[in-house]
Amino acid sequence: MRALLVVNPQATTTTPAGRDVLAHALASDVKLEVIETSYRGHAADAAHQAAADGVDLVIAHGGDGTVNEVVNGILLGGPRPEKPMLGVVPGGSANVFAGALGIPRDPVEATHVLLQAIEHGTRRRIGLGQVFADVIEGGRWFTFNAGMGLDADVVAAVERKRAKGYNASPALYLSVALKAYAQNVRKPQHFTVEVPDEAPFDDVGMVFVSNTDPWTYFGDRAIQLNPSTSFDGGLGLSALRTLRVPTVGRYVAQVLATGNPKSANLVRRDDVGYVRVKCEEPANLQVDGDFLGTTTAVEFRAVADALTVAV
């Protein structure tokens, strides 16, 4: 088996020593090439070239951003049976995609799981989400979540903080989220949301789209917005009609307590084929924790059986 190991040396928990141990372990079972990323989009470029060269397995060692880039590189041109499998060895701060697949957060344990999958030929075919907007040429794949409005505001602000040297800690996300929420209360955003076979939902305050469960992690705590959403079905939608303090307070409390939020102000759907979002003023857009820019119209689509994962 030919394999490419894509390492993001800037990811939170990746180290040169860990990379070397991982490469040595994999090289005993596969014909391995190793690439360290050096610019944004490098992982996608490397994965796309690997797919063009007929490589069997592309392994992402980094955080969810690295995984997302590798997935987009593999699937450039669309899903096809001959596309490489994806392997994941976590190396970031959250590793939501790996967690949803049951892959251990510890890189050594995850490497063992991957080696067992290679040896026994175990794999899983999963569905993904795809987002289309004017700020994305040709669309963008996402593995676990996407959103417009408040969550994308948080992602954009955290990216700016990290560029200044801040660590991506739960404390940073919390402080940024509180500030973004206060800004949204002062100047609410207004979205129109469409799902199949229903009338549009007007004047929605924020929009979360899930491809699996959990939606994300806060430290070690799984944050569940649509617990019935999985890699085997369509997308999940969780959208609040208002961001008033009582509504958001109840919603957050339910998410933290039960992972099964319910409210008259909550538009929640599971297993939908698409979610379309429009707004008059440009709003921030994020996929898999990656800020993509601002736009006024987005379509999120569910794509079944899009990717094979060695797990």
C-alpha cells in the first residue's frame, strides 16, 4: 500500500518526535512518503497530488483544519471509488472529526488504531457536507460542522487571536464567544433559512449545520446540538430565532445538561438534504472551524458515501 503522511507542524500537539515515531510505525506496513505543510492550503495540494498519483491512503496528522484540507484535496473533482482512503492521527486542540469516528485523541493510540485498520483492511464509508457560496470557488467539503453568524464570528476572532500568538484554549474560545455574543445582541443578524419541503424560516438569529455528532468539544466535554445526526444520514440544522439573553441562556443550559436542546425559539431538523441561508448584510461563514469569509447566501448540501476512512 502506498501512503502519504501529511503533517501540520503548527498544530497544537504535533511534535517532531511524535512525527518521527508515527512515520516509523507506518513505514513498517506501507510505502510511506511524508510531507510537512508550510502554507495554508498545502495539505489540500498534497492530498490532491496524491490522489492524482494513485496513492492508496492519505493520513492527516494535525487538527481539524488539516483534516479538512486533506479531505478537500482528496475529493477535488468529486467523490469516486478510486480516490484514496483517509487516515487520521489527531494533533490539534479539538479533533472533533476523529472523536466522532471513535479515533483516540492520543496520537500513539490513534496510530495503533490506524495500523490495525491497515492490517485488517477495515474501513468505513461516510457522508460529508458540502458548502457553496460566492466566497468559495467550486464549493468546500466539511466533515463535522458549519455555520453562519455567531459561531463563524467566534471562529474568525479566534483565528485573529491565534495569528497574534494566543493558544487555542477553551478559555480563549469562551472569552471570544462572550464578546461576539454581546456584539450580536447589540446588532442582531437576520437570516432566512430553507430546508426541503417546508416554508422558509424568516428572521433567524444564528445558524448551525451539523454533519455528525458532536457538533464540537469544549475541552473534553462534547457539545451536542443535533445528537441524531450522523455520517450515515443527512445534515442537522440548529437555528435560534432570537439571541435574547433568556433564550440563549436556556439553550446553552440544555446543551450542557442534556445535549438535546428544545425550545419554541429553536428550529431544529435532522437528516435534511440541504440547508439554504440568506441574509441582507454580509455575515461570517465557517466550516470545520475554518473561517472562509463573509457572504449573503450559502447552500449546505449533504453528500452520502463521499469518503472512505481507514478506521
